[in-house]
Amino acid sequence: MGQEIRNFVIIGETSDGKVFRPSDWAERLCSLTSAVGNNKKLKYSQFVSPGTTPAGVKTVIVNPRLYRLDPLAWKFVLDFARDHDLRFEPIPVPPAYTAVAETFRARHSVRRFLPTPVSRDLISEILELASRSPSGTNAQPWKVYALAGAAREALSTALLERYIQNAGEKQEYAYYPDEWVEPWLSRRRKLGFALYELIGISKGDKPRMKEQTGRNLLFFDAPVGLIFTLDRRLAQGMLLDYGIFIGHLIIAAQARGLASCMQTAFTDFPNTIRSHLGISEQEMIVGGLALGHPDPEAPENNIVSEREPVEGFAVFQGF
Ligand SMILES: Cc1cc2nc3c(=O)[nH]c(=O)nc-3n(C[C@H](O)[C@H](O)[C@H](O)COP(=O)(O)O)c2cc1C
């Protein structure tokens, strides 16, 4: 479970219900951690900021990260609330946010599934939910081929045959760069090493590496495999809409107890997929998705994929 940052609020009312005076106590307290902005006005810090309750009572909102950043200021603020007998409460996180956050944090790519079947109704339900995702001009550019049972197996058999013959096909769009550079190269390597270590593939063991890569084409044994296509008459930018759609889909799946693994591995064999599923030339193969119940015994399902902290990828201005 990830760290949840829950703000606190100091309410300008004493425990016996009296409004706390002076009326500018909140601004004064906040000025302790404020700075002067470019416009020469006082700029409150994001960790201690003034507010009001819906009833108009002054408040100070305190971000608990202040504790680590400035322990003295944190102590001062807490002592202030305590010494003046002010109410000090956590700001409740909306239950919907908690549920969504838990679903996001629980999702991870699964690369070995149990054969437990998944019903068409359930797949249909999560597809319908995912289709609520936004798309430019509401174009809804997604088209999904949902495969289970013999249909899923037949496609995998055809693909694996091509893969074993090393019969590569021309990719329809470049998903990976021609040359990997930092910092992405290290991240990619880290994932590869973690996977091989967990399943006991030693460095340079090419036959087992090839076998593992080939498991992509089996949808990692998942009972349901999805193939996504995009009509070529649409522009490349619509892959953005597609990404949002798939993002919604994997979260909806997770919330309904299904694990997933997004797979662009299928883009290596667009012709085989097209001919096997009767897909016209007009449709570009975007990728695939394995869906099902995770095998709890499979070591490869235990990869812990780290993330950069927000400060590493977000530039905040004007806060
Ligand atoms: C567009 C896309 C394509 C991916 N293709 C593959 C793939 O072909 N095979 C695979 O094993 N994982 C694939 N992944 C899964 C990523 O490796 C995985 O999302 C990443 O390592 C982060 O781990 P997590 O999903 O467990 O959080 C893909 C993910 C995305 C978003």
C-alpha cells in the first residue's frame, strides 16, 4: 500500500465551541512558513495554508510532509493548536478516492495466469466502463477483438509457430525507439533483470530468454486475450485516446478482481493476427492485453516496478 498524504486542519474554534481570536490568527500562523513571491506579495507555503470552513470559521490546513521538511515548524504549528485548545482534525479523504487509489496501487502487470475462465459478461462490462474514457471529438477510435477458449488458443498457436520460425513481420508503427538512451535504458534493463532473476534465467541464456518472450504470444496463459486495432484513416494522435481507453480498461479490470498485462509484443506479427482474425488491411494492430486471474505461485508476478517520485517528472509553477 502506498503512502497516502492526508492533510490536517486546525479549526479556529476551541473545544468549548468559542471562536478563536484574534481574527487574523490563521494568516499569522501561516506566515511562519510563507515566502515573498515575485509580485512582492506574501506567498503561503503548500504545507501550511489558510482556509475557512463552510460556516466561515478560519482554518489552517497542514500537510504532514512538513514534519519531514521542517520539524521545528511542524512542532510550532502543533503546539500552537494544542496550547490554544483548537480543534485539530484530519481532512477526510473521499471514499471514492481511497477506492480508486487502492485499485491503482494494487494493479501491476501479471505474466502468468490461472486457467480460471472469465465470462463474456464481465469482459463486456469492463469494456463498456472503459469506453467512458475521453477521446478527441468523442471519436472513440478503439476496436477490440476479445478472444477466449479455442479462439484465443488458435491465435496463440499460429503466432508461436511464426515466432519459433523467427518469421518476423514488418511492424506497423514504432513503439520502441531505435536506440535506447538514459534514463529509459536503465529502467528497461532493471525490469528485464528483475524478471529474469525471479524466474531463474541466467545472463546470456538465450534459449530461455526466447522462450519467455514467446510467452507473450500465449497471453501469458490468460483465459482472455484482447487485440486492439486502430483504423488507419485516423491519425497517429489517436493513439493518445487509445492509451487512455486501455488505462481505464486495466483499472476497471483490476477493480473487478482481474489482473492484466498490456502487451505490444503482438505488434511483431500484424499480418498473422490480421489473417487469423479476419482483420482488414485498414486496421492497424495496436497491441494486446492479457486478462484473467493471476497465478499466486508464479514468481514473475512478484516484480516490484518502482516509480520516479513526482518531483522527478513534474514541473510545478505558480503554486
Ligand atoms: C504500452 C505498453 C506495452 C507493454 N508491452 C509489454 C509486453 O509486450 N510484454 C510485457 O511483458 N509487458 C509489457 N508491458 C508491461 C510493462 O512492462 C509494465 O507496465 C511496466 O514494467 C510497469 O510495471 P507494472 O505494469 O507492473 O506497474 C507493456 C506496458 C505498456 C503500457
